[in-house]
Amino acid sequence: MHIEMSERTVEEKKRLALNFPYDIHTINLIKKIEGRKWSASNKFWHIPYQKNAIQTLNEQFKGKLEFIEQKKTSEFPPEYLETLKLKNYSGATIKTYRLHFLRFLKHFPEIELKNITKEQIRQYLLYLVQEKKYSTSAQNQAINSIKFYYEKVLGKPVEKYYVPRPRKEKILPEVLSEEEVTRILKQIKNLKYKCIIYLIYSAGLRLTEVVHLRIADIHSDRKQIFIRSEKGNKDRYGILSDTVIDLLRIYYKKYKPQYWLFEGRPGEQYSRRNIQDFFRKAVQRSGVKKHATIHTLRHSFATHLLEHGTDLRYIQELLGHRSTRTTEIYTHVSNVAKNKIVSPLDNLNLDKKHEK
């Protein structure tokens, strides 16, 4: 993981701001830095300013994190961010695109952006693979950030700057069994966290979606949830379980949220990090050995629906997937069809008595 560092004045002191795409593993490493703080208003981590900070941190986290100096904002084309916002990209996507495009600019310090050639772009991507050892996901993010500038900001046709995509790794999602989900949920006693985590599993929500829920998004009369998705502007309706309706009625009377369904301070969205930390501890207490995260509940929701006979097209709609091909990955982790397959060995007329 690469961390962009830039000087900022925070709390009337010179501090070093750390910019990176959200990643819980990276955050846990950042927490080991002495004097680190989270700025809730600016949405970034920051550490005390000191000379040779980058060198010191790179020695401390060698092989785990790489800290690099961020180019000044003035060197970043303002129309890039303006276009991202005009096209209603999510905050997380804007942050990721900005970071990758900054690295792209930093790679060509002596060349004006308009003069960077197609071949130089190809060489840069090759550098990310061979030298920086970027994962398939990170490579695609880098490509998307570059393509966005040339295609959406400058309006150039795709064929003039096309770059080949890396072959996507076929990684099956981690899925919990219904028994494992039950064990985890039974560990949750806190009413607010119970409502949040039950909602995520019961409707297959993303963590971002659940913290963005407003009071008005809960339609208990129709047993539906209105979900404002940050991914591609795909708003949708999700299912609202009877169990969650009962929990939310008790929760509302106790906590009296003002605007967001789940609030930290009055009128402010609840912390995603707190939810993740609470769920991680619930998993540990449950004794479930799988590496389960909040997003694992979404995968489990889809798989369990499929195993209970729900049509794949309905699951696609509930998850907010554009293509059934995205949803079809759950057919590879579902046990229903596999359990019906009989090994050809068992169809042979063999002597069932075996020597011990």
C-alpha cells in the first residue's frame, strides 16, 4: 500500500496528512505511528511534522507500507476533480482516482501532462506491475484513473490511448454458513450494533450503504429499504425483515436519531470503523475461524438466498449488480447444486464390504 504524504495545518500545528484508499490492514499499521490522529472533519489521518519523516517511516514499515511525498494540489488538474464530482462519482472513488492519478503525474515530473504519449502510459503500467508489484485490482484502478482523464475530461476517443487490462483474478468470496452467521449474531448484545449488523445481513447491504441510510429510507409498511448506492448511482429497494422491523422500533424509541438512521453524534453518520471493529470482535467471540468481515455478510446473504431457491435475477436486483455475471459468482460457492451431484463411483455396482 502506498501512502501519499503532504503538509497540512491541523489543530493550529504543522502536521503531515496521510492519504490512501480505505483499507483496514493499512489503518491498523498507521495506528502504530506515535502521535497519529484521525481528523473527522477532513477525513484523513495525520502525524506530527518532522524532518526526514518519509525516510524514517519507510524504514519502520519496510515491506509493509511505502510513504511518498504528495505533489502539490496546484499541479493536479482541477478539471479532473470537477468532472468526477459532476458525474456524481462516490467520495471513495474520487479519493482512489485522485491518488492513482497523482502517482501517474509524479512518474513524469519533467513532462507536461498533455505531452505524455500512449507508449509512455504503457511503460508506466508495466512499471507498476514489474517494479511496484501492483495487484490486479490496483492495476485496474490505475488504468481507470488515467482513462478517466483522457476520455471524460479531455474527451479523447478510447482507441488513441487504450491500455490493455490485466486478466482478472478469479477469487471466490468468503462465505459463512447459516450456522456460522447465527453464532456470530448471537454474540451481539448492543442494540444499535444489533440493528446495524442484522440489517446488513438481512438485506445484503454494503457498509457504506447502511451508514448512509436515513430515517425516511425505512418503509416498514411495505417491508422495504430505499438504498442510495454510491456505486454508479444505482439506487434500489431492498428487503426489510420482520425481525429487523421489531428491532428498529425499539432502537428508535431508545436512541431517537435525528436524520441518519444510525448516528454517532446527533445529525452525524455513525463511524464505519467502529462497526467493523465491533463485528471483528463478535466473530472472535463466536469461535468462527473464517476470515469474516462486514462485507462477508453481504456475500453470505446472496449465497443463502440462492441456496433457498431464490432466482438469480432477483438476487442481482437486491444486490444492485448491473450484470448477472457479477451475481453468478455465488453459484460457485453455493452448496445446493453441488450436494445433488453424485460421484460416478457411487453409481457402480461394487461390493460395499471393505477390508479393515
